Amino acid sequence: MFRELLLLLTAASLLLPSTSSARLTRLVITQTVPLAGGVAWGSTGPYERLTGTAYFEVDPNHPRNAVIVDVDNAPRNSHGMVEFSTQFMIVKPVDMSLGNHKLFYRVNNRGNNSLLTAQTAAQVGANDVYLRMGYTIVDAGWEGDVLPTPTKLVATLPVATHKDGSPIVGLMRVEDSDRTIPLTGTFSMNLEGNAAFRSYESADTNTARSTFTVRDTVNGSKMLIPSDRWAFGRCPTGQASLVPSTFDICYFDGFQNNKLYELIYSAKNPIVMGLGHATTRDFASFLRYRAQDDAGTPNPLGPGIRRVYADGGSQTAGYLRDFMYLGFNADESHRRAFDGILPLYGGTDRVFINVRFADPNIWSDQDDRHNFLQSSYPPFTYAVTTDPISGIHDGVLHRRATDPFVFQIDSAAEFWQLRGSLNAASGKGRPVPIPENVRLYFNSSMSHGFGTAGLRSTGGVSLPGQNALCENPTTGGAVAETVRALLVAMDQWVDQGVEPPASNYPALAGRGRDGDRYVVIASKGGSPSHPDWYHNLVANPDVILEIGTESFKARASITKGEERERLFNAQAKQITICVSEMELEKLTQASFYQAEQAVQQIVNQIGKELTLALLQSRAPVQPMLEHDGQTWYRKEASAGYYQTLYGEIRFARHLYQTSAGGMTRCPLEENCQLSFGAATPLLGQTIGA
């Protein structure tokens, strides 16, 4: 009945006038040019590139927009709506009837998209395959702190203020290192540390009320820089050239490239950066579902768009993970924006634009800025799981009706730097489930960007002598074939129901002891060939082994013949038998009654774990629910105790309450017909149903 009610509400929402919903209000096309001089792309023929500006508005009171931080503090128009805009690009067949009626939304990284500036077929690069397949490729800006240039797609987002119009002030933390400081050093930088981005303006230029420190290494001691040795301002040649400014910093003794500097200052005028997610959602929704904008300007793609897919790499992979987590894959009419999403080389990052004073340009590596926001807050997994460190029960995907199909593709660098392993293992090293609508894939031995020139090179662009961070930079290349092939697999999965290849993602197949030796099985997901790390160990057997919190040097040796068979069989036995050797010994030496009790304890433990997993998979975690014509908002998790055939289970489930307060609801107990605190001997059957 509850599901039927949701369906009725969804159907009714389609009948509401368009002026009541978040939407693209105006599409202004400023330029239409032939792509690459009018080259024909297979049977699809020539393409054209449309560029311009898309204008939007959202209702800040609508539940789907209420998740946007500070949207309630943004300026409103005469209709009570929040307005914003973005530059866009559409690369479409000149004759749309020759295309495949599908969109590929290639979400830009920091405003950059190579197709925006491509003038020749060679500059179209890896996109050529998608054009020959008949895809329309689109993109629009989403990052509101990118400074506009002719070669970038930039979003124009509002600034949040207090209700009386006074500026919002808060602490801002910035770190500068060799990422931002020139090799030769400098006296002055903007507060962001990168001239391509807007800085948050300082609300107080008294340096005594800010904190400025320097250290030699990431984990080194921070040394306070005296407040009279720096200033808010520009000073290209040192203190004598100082010009006061609220957007820049001048360090009289000069920034050095081999030091790390941290500035904590009072900033003002936060951008409502979370609206960036709305630009992506509503631009895709317009192109897919609407015939024209509010002014009557036709949708340039016409009717008949059947499927929409999106991808994005690095920063944008984190953006897309957060886009899904926050529920932006559903527009206000509860329709999917994207059928499938492909986050590329993003590890478990989430870009966290939906916070006050968001700084999406900064990323958090394992060895640099490792304590910045991207690596600090669950969920890290696609499945809804309980994070063992924080206790947070959540997942990137928790809206079955509107979640997309997902292919995440990572390289070796994401495991070293972007915590990729947390996609498949918990913070305590336990395996985590992968949802049925998700596949995880791995480009072995490649750098960030699927480059082949080493971990410090990006996307194959490093040439000898060009990368100052490397003592011996190497000529590189990049691999695009995996993404190309997997877009085909994604389309077949969504459009035809053809199951894609199983996940192929790094996992330790077996680990055990043989005397004082550790045994590791080199597995490549069932492939007959060895994984690449096996060849690395053959070439260089000296390793550092990490077991839990213990770390020590070791030397690897490759086993062969009878020894190999003995060790393999021993490890396989340990993997497949859940009962430990000690427990088995107790069973054989005990009386039958004692043995029976021991077996029951084992069964109870397994039953509890499986039942808890079932509860977790069916516990709603979305921030709000619609029921009986009311919006119910999620409260803090509350412990529930359930009696099962296997004993008592404690599970922290979410309660929901309307904005008026009063009665609370527990959807988990309603959906599964559970009785709080009461015996439920058919719990497993009830949940399974």
C-alpha cells in the first residue's frame, strides 16, 4: 500500500504546472559550429557543437532541494525561487535521426572538457568512438568557484547571506604545498592558492586573529608564523610591494616549494556550491524529458532521447559519487536523470561540494592533505553498510527506485592515494557487499588517469624533463579502451538486460601462515594469467608487509611443485571452512550434548550476522520519506533490540518524524512487520518476503 501511494504521488506530480518545480527555465544558444570542420563520423554523419548558457531555478522549500546546504539562505526571485545558471556544450548529430537517441554526459573536471575546444578530428580524441556509435555528448558547468575563461564551462551560483542580508562568516582552512607553490617559490598567492579559482574573501584582515603555520613534512610539527611576518594582500616582490587585499596572502619571508603551509582564517560569503548538483540533474532532465524551455525555445535534441549515461574522472568521480548519495539522480518529478553512471579513477572520494565554504578544487591524498574532508566521512561503500570506525550506517546508493546502474573503474594509483580498497573492504579489513546494480573494475598497474608512465604522472601527459616532481620522468600514454568497452556493456545492461562482466577489483584471495611464513595467493579474479603485482614481486621480492597494525620488511619467494600444491590446498581449506581448528578440536573431545551446544552456538553466530545483514539491506536511510500525504524526516539512529531464532540482535535503525514533531515512525519495522522488543521467530522469512 505504501509503495502504491508513492506511485500515485509520483503520477500526480506530473500533472502539476511546471512553474512549481526545479527546472531549466531558459536555454540560450550563443554559437553553433560544425565539429572538426564537418567531418562525418561513420553512419551518424557530421556533428555540430552548440554552446551557450542555461538558466535554472529551484524551489528551496521542495524536499528534493532541501538537502542543498544554504539554499534557504540564497537570494530569491519574485516567485520565491532561487536562480542560477551555467555554461553548456552540446555535441550532436546534424541529423538527429541518424544518432542512437542516447546521451553521454561527460561531466567536466574543474570546467575543462576537451570537446569544447576541439577543432580537428585528432583533437576529438577518445570521443571519436562515441560519435561513431551515434551518441550525443553534452556537458555543463557545475563548479561555482572556477574563474571564467573561453575554454571552460563555469557555473554561476548565488552567495548565501543571513536573512537580514549581512554576510555569513566562518572559518576557512587552506593548505599550500608543491601542488600550488612554484618550484622557485613566491611571496604572494591568492587565498585559494590557485589563480584559476575564486578565493573566499577574508572577513578579518587582522593577522593576529588568523593562524598561519609551516612544517617540513605532512606529519611534521607545525611552527607558528608570527602575525607580523605576513599580511592579507599582494606582494609580488616581497613586503615592500605589499598592496592590501581581502583575497590574497603575502608572506614576507617567501613561500618555499618544499614546505607545507596552513592558513586558517575567517572567511565570508559562502557560495551555495551544492546547487552544482542541480545544474547536472536539471540540464540532463531537460534534454531528456522536455520539449521546450519556459520561453518556448525548443529542446535542440528534439523528442525521443531514450537513455542517458554519465562519466567523470578524478575530482568528477567524487562529484558523481556525492551526486548519487545526495539523491540528485532523481529530478523533482521522481524521474531518473541518468540510467548509468561511470565514476573513473576516483577511489572512495566524495568531492563534498554540499558544505558551507566548499572547496571542490582540493583533493585529499593518502600522503597529502590526508586529513581534509574527502577522506573523513562515510559512507565509502556503494552498499548500505555499517562503518566499523564511526558506526554510521549508510551507503552511496540507497534509493532503489532512482539509483542508476554503476560501473566504477579505478587504477593502481587510487589504491595508493584515494583509498580505493574501501569500495570492497571495511575500515577493519572485512569484505563489504557490492550491490547488484554496481560493478567494480580495475586497470592494473596504471597511474591516475589510466596513464602508463608511473604513479606520479597523470593521464600520460608527463614527458621527460617536464615533471619537476620526478627525478626521472618517463614518456607515457593513456588507456581509453576500457571505458569505451564498458560504455557498450553499460548500454547493453540498461537497454537490453544483458549482464555485464562480473566485478574485477583487487581483493586478497587468501592469507595465512605456514610456520613463520605468510602465504598469499596471487589471484586475478579467476583469470588464467597472473595479476601484475605477482610479476612485480618476481622482479623485486623485497617488500613491506602490513598485517593489521603491524608492519615489517619481508622477502617474497615463489612456491612451485609439491610445496605449491600443499600451501594452496591448506589456504583453500582455511577459506572454505568457517569453523576454526580450535573449535573443531573442542567438538571432537566433548560429549555429544556439549558438541551439540557448540554447534548451536556457531549456527547462532552465523544466523545473527546474516540476519543483521538482511536488516541493514532493508533499512531506509534516505533523509526524507513521503507517506500519507506528509513528508517524514530522518532522525538520529536509535537502537532497536529484536529477538530472533538465533538470539537477540541489536540494530541502530532510523526513526522518522514530520516537521511538526509528535509521533515517530520506523519504516524498517513497518516494511518487515517487525515487533520492537518482541519475539519474531519468523524474522528471516518475513524479511525475505
